[in-house]
Amino acid sequence: MPEADVNREEKNFYENIKMKTPGFFLKGSNSLDWGMKNRLARIFDPGTGRTVMLAIDHGYFQGPTTGLERIDLNIVPLIPYADALMLTRGILRTTIPPSSGKAVVMRASGGPSILKELSNEEIAVDMEDAIRMNVSAVAIQVFIGGEYETRSVHNMTRLVDAGLRYGIPVLAVTAVGKDMVRDAKYFRLACRICAELGAHFVKTYYIPEGFETVTASCPVPVVMAGGKKISVLDALTMAYNAIQQGAAGVDMGRNIFQSDAPIAMIKAVRSVVHKNMKPAEAYELYKSLSKRKKGK
């Protein structure tokens, strides 16, 4: 038999101290369920409210992208320096060590390759499979203005409904087709539609004019897409400007894994995102880490 609890007089209920009910640190997320918040707190650092996601999901529509030919050799060494990995379930199951402990944002849409109309996507992953792989969020492409705009929006809302049932957040990725204008007006439209219809955070591209209006008008966190490969200093400057203008982090791929020194690059990006390091300083850090790796 267990021993009887002590009597009332010997307990301390701290009656004079009210229980705190702190809000959640992430924009627009305070009313979510506990499981949703827990998963988002794996992706976004609670100390800074920001994230460095490593995007390696390019192969789902364009095959073995340069730098992603061998995930095991080129990407696995980078995992310790990322807050979260953006990838497909195929790469997660075949190549990512289960012991990594990093948050996973899993690509859940797909269908056409680069040879076809990309907006003609479908939901490509069942939410139960996402649960089996213990992901922190699922991601889906949304083609506002694309040929199959309505289908992609409905794909997102169906995924949001499933995510709400199981406590898994949904990242909406704003896709920009070749005929779409990349300006603040377009990205305000795309990001706001995604958020209005239930996305828990949004990934979009940085633009030099008006990006702060994109982040300000979106009621959920906005993560900057890394985009095409540019120079190291330009990539660090883009990340810095995005963060200073309201982005909650970056999801960078080619500017990291196609870099001459990927580990040095992701460390420099982390300093920009989590420490507000200015681009020139981050570039010097990158060069210093690069030389150290080469033994110079």
C-alpha cells in the first residue's frame, strides 16, 4: 500500500502567487493546441523566435539537383547546424539518421516534374505517414495566380484540416511561376491568402522593395526562401535584410549546399538569423571558417 499523503497543514499551495499563463512566443500561434505549439517550438528557436531551415527537397520535382546528388555525403554533415530540415519522406526514410533529433518539415505535395506544368500538384503524403515519421510540420506548394491555383489552395486547406486533427502544423510555400511578377503586391496577396485559409507559417521570397509590408500583413510567421544561388555576401545580405524586415527565419538550400564551404556558410547564416550579425561580419566569419577547414 502506498503511504498516505501528508496532511493539509504541511503542504504549500502558494495561495498568494497567481498562476502565470504566458503567451506563446510565435506570431499568430497562441490559440493553437499544445501539440501544434510544441512542434513549432522545435522548428523555431524559442529564444529568438527564428529558424534556420535547410531546404533539400528540390529533388521532388527536379531530380538530383547539383549539390544534392548524394544526400548522405553532402547534406548529413550539415544537419547539426540547422534548426530544421525541409525534405521529402523518401530522403527522410532512406538517408537521414533517426538520431539527428532535428525538426523535420516534410514536403507533402507533388506530382508534375520540371517537364510539366508545376502548378498541377496534388497532396502526395498521407498525414498518418507524417505522424509515423514524427515530423514537426508538413509543407505544401501554393500557386497563387498559377494555372491550377484553386487546386493548390484546396490541397492546402485539406492538409490544414488533417493537420488540425493530428496537431501537425502546415507550411504554405508560395510558388512563383515564370509569368508571375515578383513584387510586394503579389507576395502580400499570396502570403495573406495562405494565412487566411489556415497555414500556420508561410515561406516566400525576399524582395528588396516592400518586403516589410509582406511580413507585416501576414498574421503568421514568414520564412524567407533562399532562392537561386548567388554570391556568399549577397546571400548573407538578403538573409539579414529579410530578418530585419520581419521574417521569422530562412529556408535556405542552394546558397548553402552549393557553397564552396557549406558548413561555414550555414554557420554564417545562423549568426545572421539568431545573433543579428551584420552581413559584412558574417562574411568575414564565413571566410575565416572556410580557411580553417582548408588548414590555412
